[in-house]
Amino acid sequence: MKSTLRLTDNVVQNMSIGKLHKDDNSSVINSMDFNKDGSLLITASDDESIHLYNIDTGELQKTLNSKKYGVDLIKFTHNNNSIICASKNSWDESLRYLSLHDNKYLKYFKGHRNKVVSISMSPINDMFLSGSLDDTIRMWDLRTNVCQGLLRRNGRPAVSFDPQGIIFATAVSVNTIKLYDLRNYDKGPFSSFSIDHPIPVEWTSMKFTADGKYILLSTKNNIIFLIDSFTGEVKQRYTSFKNDNGSIIESSFSPDAQYVLSGSEDGTVHVWKTLTGEEVAVWGGHSSTVGRVQWNPRSMMAATACSNLAFWIPNDSVL
């Protein structure tokens, strides 16, 4: 549903499930990604399946399986017919470039020696970043399987390109964020921030706003941080969701960056105003931990997932 509405508190408070996919997966959905124009959603599950959804119809368009490697951290490339993903098994840490058209691997990217926990695709070209528990962050190009660059950092990393694809950020141990210029990354970070928080946190994901002004940092703790990407100042902390067991719970900006969306271990979805931190809505509809949440980049809808996948749209009262 292409949006002619503007996101407001009233719209967010009156979102409901327009389509619920309950039987597509037999296990948890571990990652998902919208394509650039929001017309497609790709999901990966712990049941080793990949599902492609048509957002205009809300229907499942294609199912693929990755029984040998499993699948995790799925991302669209700039071609709607291809994705990159990480392995989910315990014996292969390669990244894979997969054609959705014929379910064939186009390239393998080998180098990591432990589980890959973060992937970010460049918004402007075929480069992508990967962060691993082997204490390395690697740079890749889809056109070659040779690693294009490497950084060594301790702890669980989260990585993200900025919206212009020139800067990338890394979140590493001891509550530290480092920003690099992709053209001169080997000279070290041009900026480094320490997040003001009394205990060390383990980062799980990071996302920039579309204008690059803010970074959203998810953790394994019961807290999400909003920081100023220029100064490192903590602008907001979101804590009114449940994460008592160290779950991987995604958070996401709305396209206009006015709202932040997060899952929760109690099956709810929470929406806050980005800058004030005011909780605007709590959506119910899942029966277990909601680990994956994303706003559609171009449409008035959001997708949330446990083992079920829900598409949220404004209900009739605001249309």
C-alpha cells in the first residue's frame, strides 16, 4: 500500500495486522530485508528456508531452501533477483551471493573463522561489510570473492554504511562506536565515541537515519540507544520492551525517522517517538519473541516476525 498518508501518532496507534503468514515457517525468522522500493520482502528462517513476499499483494511469491548451509542475515543486493547471506551452520562461515531466479550461488566469500553476526550492503555500489565473532570486520565487493579490506576489533561487532555509502560505522566492545572513511579506512577511524552507560553492552545491530544524523543501536540488553552520529551524544534510550534473556531483537526507524520500532520477548511490538522517547503504541499479535521488525522504506506498512510474519497497515479508521 503506497502511502498518501503521513505517519502520525494517530496512524501508528491504529495500525493492525493486514496479513499474517502463520504456516510458511516451522522455526524462527532470523532476518529479513525490504528491497529498495519496498515492493518485496525477503526472509530467512532457522528452518533453512528463504521466502520472498510481494508487498503489493501481501502474498508469498517464492520459497527456496538452503539445507546445506542454513541461512542468516539475509540482505537484498541492488538487484531484486539476488541476495547475500551468512551461513547458519557451525562448520561453514562463508558468505554467499545467491540468485533468487534459479537458486544458484553466484559467489562464496571466504575468510571469516567464526560466526558472522552483522552484514551491511552499500547503498551506492556492490560493496558490503561483514562483522564476525572472529574479531574481524571485512570489506567485500560482489564482483570478486577476494576480501577488499580488513579491520581487527575485539568483541561482537555491528557494522553499517551511512546513507551516502562513503562512511561506515562499527560498534565494538566497551561501548565504543568508531566511524571510518571508506576511502581511507586503513588510516584508522576519523571519529570515535564511548557510549555513556554504566555497564558494558553487547551490540546486535546499528542503523542510520536516512539523513545520516542519528544512529540506532540495538543490544542484547533491555535497552536501545539513539546517538548523534556527529557527536556521539546519547539522544535517547528506549527501555519499555522486554529482553531479559539476551535475545537478538531488531529495532528500526520509520522512513521519516519520526518513530522507532522494536520487538519484545513477550510477543509485543513497541513504537516510540524518536527524539522524545515517548511510547506511542504497543502492538499485540505475536505469541513469542518478536526478533525482527522493519518499516517498509516506501509504503505505509511494517513487517514483524517471530516464526510468524505479520504485515501491519493503518486500519480503516485512519484511511
